[in-house]
Amino acid sequence: MRPIRTMNVVAAALLGWSVANCQAEQLLTSDPPGAPADMAEAARSAVKAGVLCFRLSTPAELKALLGAPLKEQEVKDGDGKVLLLEYPGVLAIFARFGEGGGYCLVRVLVEGKPLDIGMGRTITLRKVDDLAKLDTFSGLANASLVKLDLREQQSQLSRLPFDNRTQWPPADRLPRGFEPARLLEAGKNPGLGVRRLHEQGTDGRGVHIAIIDQPLLREHREFKDGVVDYQAVDVEGAPPQMHGAAVASIAVGRECGTAPAASLHYYAVPMWKWWKEHSKPYAALLERIVEHNEDLPAGQRVRVVSLSLGAFSQWPDHELWTRAVKHAADRGMLVVSCDPADLRVTILKRNTDGDPELPTSYSRQWLYSSDGGLGVPAGNRTTAYYSGPEDYLFWRDAGLSWTAPYLAGLAALACQVNPDITPQAVTELWMKTAVKTPAGLVVDPPAFIEAVRKAPNVAKTVH
């Protein structure tokens, strides 16, 4: 059976390439040999001339410049890979993430010192061929395409995410009907009638959600006013990461979220380290959240926990996680993860030309989807982006990671309209109220909330 994967640990942790760089530098010899003057100068000159540049240069281009490397090593991490090409005193670090796109240059070190290849600055695409080099995680974020004629590049543009910092050429050099600003804004809508529920007052107010994910940019406009508790767990010194901003905005974002008025308890954890310990640290943290809940007033207790991981049932200590999830459920707390052992989910991608409120405007995204699962919107969606408090990114394809916070937000709406709803009833009603479409079962938020309203008031088991 094909393993269930969430968004790659490396890519999810960074998109600033910090983890990949860290791993690569650990593999670099502590005492690198001195670089021959001509090789070092060739690398420096190529960087200065823009021949070697961040995310746009390939291993083949480096080999054409410097010849065959002394050592070539590939390091796998989740769905991502890091490629190291080592020359005397020169180390080039390439990374590959997501579907499509090849290895791209993320760092060059000469005698242990990094060269400025443009990381952290706007990436200027030099020619149309550069589009094919970009991955489907960061895509065109903070990129300039102003020099390009993109009229015949609809297929490439339809696979690449972009953000509000992306610089586009004039409309007469874009594909007919391609309007990035419109897509970015429309993508904030959770779709499927969720905003209609908000207009009726069902927006998660009074309900508390916990998210376990990577360090969060707490100042982002989407959720800065909703964070009531922030706990940093074993992440000292780690900067905000992409994954946290996205999942928080999908759950409780003021423009993007399914439960925009819910209160957020955020637990920042080092997913890039914890995977080595399997379920143990996650189960321990969930138990900690449950215990802390006991000390809170009833109106401030967490009702829903969102964790965008899907590997628990594949880990040898799975029983630790299942025991912690049951403990939470016994105390009225629903835990939403991406593990198919808990709930099978199908990733849906929105048709950007269709009505986002109609279930038929969504198709199944083949990537990481479960047959017969509950369809949840994820692709062609806009989320908060970690690069700045006003930044948003429009995702094309998406991973299971985006489905858990969407459902967690819907669970918060359920707890608002029926405070006595049980975790088991929530998951059962998701499936019972789902609508059948050519893409399979699709979650139906209005029908779900109506069923929640009519559900028997069975008291939560809270000790």
C-alpha cells in the first residue's frame, strides 16, 4: 500500500531552506581542503554574473562550469531530497521538493563560507525555461517575471503557487483570462457554504482550538487577534515556518478560516526533529494539553486539536497516540489528524472558473488522496504565508496537511451551535451529511451544521 504522506517535513519546515542547509552542512567535512584558486574564482564569478543563482541553477549547470565533483551525495527527507556536490573546498547544495521541478540550487560554500546567491531576495526569472525549474511548494513566491512573455505558459503557471509579492508582466504578456490578483483573493474563501454560515453567526466564537505545528508568525493579520496561548516546545531559536501560518489561517484565519472567530491555542514543535521519535513526543504533548484543559474554566477549554501529520498508524508505537486520542475524546476533545486510521480523506482541488460554493466545482486531486474518503478542499486555495504579516500565498496542489485544519474549524462551528456534541458524533456527521459528486463524497458544511443542531444533547464525558 502506498504510504500516506503529509506535506514534506523539510519543505513544510522551511521554504527558507534552513533545515536542508543544516543537514548539508553537517555532512560537509569539518576541515575542508583548500580550494584551487581557479575553481574558487570560477564559482565566485558565476555567482556574480548570475549564472549560479538561488533556485534557478541546476546540478547540470554547475557540472558544466566546474566539471565532475569529487563527491556527489543524495539525502532523502520525507518527500524532499537534498543533493550535495562537493569539489575541493567548494560545496553546492541543491534541494528538490514536491511534484514537478528538479533539483534547484539553495546554497554555495567556498572554503566553508557561503556565497550570496540571492537567497532572501526577489528571484528574477531570466527566461521562460526557468519556470520548469521551480518546485510546487514555493513556486513563484517572491519572484519577478516582468521580463517574460507568458502568453503561452498557461500550463506552467497552473502548476506553480504564487504570492502577493510575485511580480507579473503586463496583462498583454499573460495568458488570456489569467488574473493572479483575482485568484489570490478568491482563494481565501473556504468555500462550500462556509461563509454563509459565518454570515448567520456560526463562526466559531466562544470555541477554543489547539494546533500542534511548527513555529508560527504570530503577527500575521489572519490570526494575530485570535491567539490566546502560544507554547514553544523544543524550538528555541527556530524562526517562523511556512506550515504553521498556513494551517492556522485555514482553521481560524479571519479571511481564510472555517472558524474565524474561534480562539487559538498554538503549540510550536520541531516536526523536523520529532519524526525520529515517532508518536512519543506527540502523544506526550496531547496528554499535556488534556491535563492543562482540566485546570481551565469550562468556557476556555480546548474542544478541538488539529495536527497535520498522517504517519501515526505506520509507526511502531502507534498505541501511544491512539491512547492519547482516546483520553482526549473521553474528555470531550476531538483530535483531527491526517492519519487514515482516524479518518480517510480525499484532497479536493477547486475549479477556479467554477462557483466555490458548489460541491461540483471540486475535483479529486490525485496526490496523497484516499479512495472513498471524505473530500475536503485544499488545492487552489490561499493561505497566510510566513514571509510577512501581510503576506498570502495561492497554493495550486496541496497535501493532506491542509485538510485537518479545515475540518478542525468545522468541528469548532459544531461545538458553537451544540456545545454538548461529542467527538464521535462530529466525525460521524461529517460522513453522514457529505454530498456525492463525481469526485466522491464531499464535505457539506451547511448540512453538517444543521445536523449538529438537531443532534441529541448528550453530555460530554468530562472529568
